[in-house]
Amino acid sequence: QVQLVESGGGLVEAGGSLRLSCGASGSIFTPMGWYRQAPGNQRPLVASITGSSTTNYADSVKGRFTISRGNAANTVYLQMNSLKPEDTAVYYCKVNTLAGIVWGQGIQVTVSS
């Protein structure tokens, strides 16, 4: 089964930036997406990208976050700018594989005020 490894999270001050990466051990397919989950909350979609590079964003991150695919096509990124304390959550990537949907293990993003 394809394994996903997420990186790039951490602690940042409000207004700062982080770039999350999700690398796959095998072939992955669109649509790909990033989701986030704060304690006690559900895991809503943050951003997604299709094979034609059509992107979709949650209203709360539009204009601040950008999802993209790597040149190797087995990596998906989330560039996060102008971060706010309410962006604090565990971020998960989700991709499609030949065996079905695979989720990353999650990575913590904490934005201090």
C-alpha cells in the first residue's frame, strides 16, 4: 500500500508562512486534498486539486493558501501564508491510489497570536 509522509508543520507566529509537503511512496492520483482537524472538531476540506489542476479552497483560506502538485507527481504541497491562530490544527493529506483512498498520518500546525 502507498505510504504518505507529511512534513513542514510546526509553530509559527500569526502572519507567518508554512509549506506542508505530502510525499507518496508510490503512484498517486487526483483528486488530492488537504484537510485539517482541530481538537473536538470534524475534519473539513482545506484545499483540493484535480488532474487538470483545478483547485478548490475552503472559504476561510481563500487567498492565503495554495495547493499544488510536485513535478514528480507523487507529491502534493500546501503553501500557507498569512497564517492565523484559527488555522491551528492537525493537517492531513488525502490522495487516491490504485488500492483506494489513503490518508497521511497528520502533521501539527500551531499559529501563535
